[in-house]
Amino acid sequence: MKQLITDLFDMWWILGIHIPLFVCSWIGCWIATMGAKRPSKFGRTLARGVVGGAVGGLLNPLGFLMLANGLIVGPMRNRVQCLEALPILLAEGAVFCLPLAILIARRKRREPAIKLQPPMP
């Protein structure tokens, strides 16, 4: 486990894994919170944003391909390391999107409901 953590925070891994994970977790957070209506409860919108960020971070193309390759093709040792890295990557996606989730939850709690006007004939 110690080797896995030191490998994840190597300089090239930060550029190759963590920056796309950051971008994809923010996209996942934004998509997940779009379904919340205005005004909404802060905790519920925050939870949707954090879960969306974790899933979005997991589904970044490079990370997903690496996890799938390690689980399917690699030897047993690589499969175990992939399963150990999965919760770490989920937690990182959730932490990366936390500021955006808080911002969206605060804004959706304050804004009044959108009232649509019927079209003028």
C-alpha cells in the first residue's frame, strides 16, 4: 500500500492522472448538481455534487483505461493494486470537487425558483 501511494504522487503521475481527474471530477460535479431544483437543501445538493465528482473522476478516460487494463489483463498482483487504488481515486475525485460542490449548493439554496412565463401569442 505504501508503494502504491508513493507511485500515485510521483511527478509524472500527477500530470498524467491527477490533472485529468481534477477536470473530470469538476465536470461530474456540475452534471450531478444540474438536476437539483432551486431553492434546494444545501446538504442534498452538496452530496449530489460530491458523489458526482467522485464518479466523474473515476470515469476520466486515462484513469478508467488504466484501471480496466490492470483488472482484466494484468497478473494477480496488479489486480490487487488496482482494487487498492480504486477507493483512493474515488476519494480524490470527491475532494477535488468539494469547492465547486459547496459553491453550487450555496447558490442553489439562495436563488429563487425559476418561474417560466407562457409564450406570448
